[in-house]
Amino acid sequence: MVRFLIKRILTAVLTLTAVSIVAFLMFFALPADPVTGMCPKNCNTERLERVREELGLNDPKPEQYLNYMKGIFVGRDLGSAQGGQCDAPCLGYSYVNSEAVSDTFARVLPVTLSIVIPAAIIWLVLGIGLGMVSALRKGTVLDRLSVGFSLTGASLQLYFVGAVLQLVFVYTLHILPTPGYTSIFEDPLKWAGGLVLAWWSLAFLFSAVYTRLSRAQMLETLSEDFVRTARAKGLAKGKVYGRHALRAAITPMVTIAGLDLGSALGGTVITETTFGIRGLGRTAVDAVRLGDLPTIMATVLISAFFIVLANIVVDLLYAAIDPRIRLG
């Protein structure tokens, strides 16, 4: 296990390094000029060149990349044009927001985490649980309702579901407050009340997919030889389904859940836009629209980090869930 974990961490480091190089090259390939964005319209050529020198844009590209990576781990001095000293993890300076990118992300990342993590818990419990029960009650009313639920969820879009939920619970029944973000440490009830519609919108759509997949996987597992053998030995249904069939059927769900969670943590653009909440997704969209290149690059790196981390966790969970899998 330890050897496998070391190998996966090294692979993750190499992956993130490759992503950082590609993202850094894209930074210079885009047509937007950060110096032009910082200077007013009356900037002359001499002033533009002076600002470009302060930003270090005249340095060789490898040196600029190494300075950027150094800033992530130990911080660096960005110069007077970029706010001076930037503590680790320093992700550069936003010319649009006139602040360090790390300060921007410290403000918006908790918002995205507050949306995705509770929603993921709901959609995993609801989707996998309903799919498993549906498989065990194949052909019953519950099974038909489960299939209908999954088809409905797969057919709808998030912006439609979110708009309907707001219309019903916020503007018609007045049960919930207008969606928004409040720190959980400031007011836990207000935090939950402002995000609950976003949680259930995401959970409804994602759980529909997990319901269909987990039902199919459970039905396939119940026909396997080891399940029939467990039944033939006279084991109780609870042990057959819970200890043997469930653990084998849930393994593919772990892979999908890891990818979905990693991608969602990289930014829930539609969710944040639908509910008017500013998180990592809307920040990334605004950065692209305004040509905020340092923020774009930082978003790419953070999204890649979440996806790589999710894959490592998935690989480690395999051995814990399914004893047939051995990590080596």
C-alpha cells in the first residue's frame, strides 16, 4: 500500500507539472496583453515597457516559469506593480482585480466547496441507495418509480431545475431565503439555508445517473457465481446483499464518483450562475471574459489538482471496498 501510494503521488506530481507547463505556455500564447490591461489608455511606449520590466515579462520564459513555481511553494516578490511580497501559495497577480490571485481564490474556493461537498454526499447516498434497493425489488412499483426518477433527472438541465426550485420555495411559498453564501463559521443555519437549493439541484441530476448505473451494476452482480454460492451456503440475505453483492457492485461507482467530484470541485459554473453565487466557476468565466490570464492559469492548476487528488483517493478506496483488488 505504501509503495503504491508513493508511486501515485509521484505520478500526480508529474501530471501537475505537465499541466502547469502547458498552462504557462498558454498564458503567453493568448493575445491579451496584461500590461495593456494595467495601464490606462494614455500609457506611452516607455511606460508600457517599464511596467513590463517590473512584471518580469522580459525575462526568459524558463526563468519566468521557475519563478512562478517557486512562488507556489515559498512565495515571491512580485514587485511594486503587482502588490509587493506575495506569500505562498503565490499564484500570481490579477491585473483585473488588482490583488493577488491567491487572495481571490481564498475568497471563492470555500464557496465552491460549500456547494459541491454537501451536494455530493446527498447524490451518492440517494442515487446509490435508491439504485441498490431498486435492483433488489426488481419489477415492483418501487423499481418502476426509481427508473422513472432516473429518466427524469437525466432529461432535465440544471438551470431549469434550479429556476423551478427558486420559483416554488423562494418566491411562491417563501419557505427559503434567496440563495447566497454565508460562511459556515459565521452562521451555520444561514449557510445551509442559502445553499440548500443548489445542493438539491445538483443532487437530483447527479443521483439520477447514479441510480440507473448502480441498479444495473447490482443486477449484474446478483447473477454472479459468488453471490449464488453465498445463497447456497444459507447465508442471510442481509449478509449476501450487504457484505458480498454491495461491495462488488459499488466499485465502479467509486470511479465515477471520484471523477464527478474532482470535476465539480474545479468549478460549478452553471450552478453558481443559476443561483447567483460567486465561486470558483464564475470567477473562471469572468477571468476568461476579461482576459485575466493569471487567474485563468491558477484555475487550470487548481482544477487539475482536484481531479488528480480524486483519482488517488479512488485508487485507495478500491482495496478497502473490494478485497479482490490488490494495489501494487
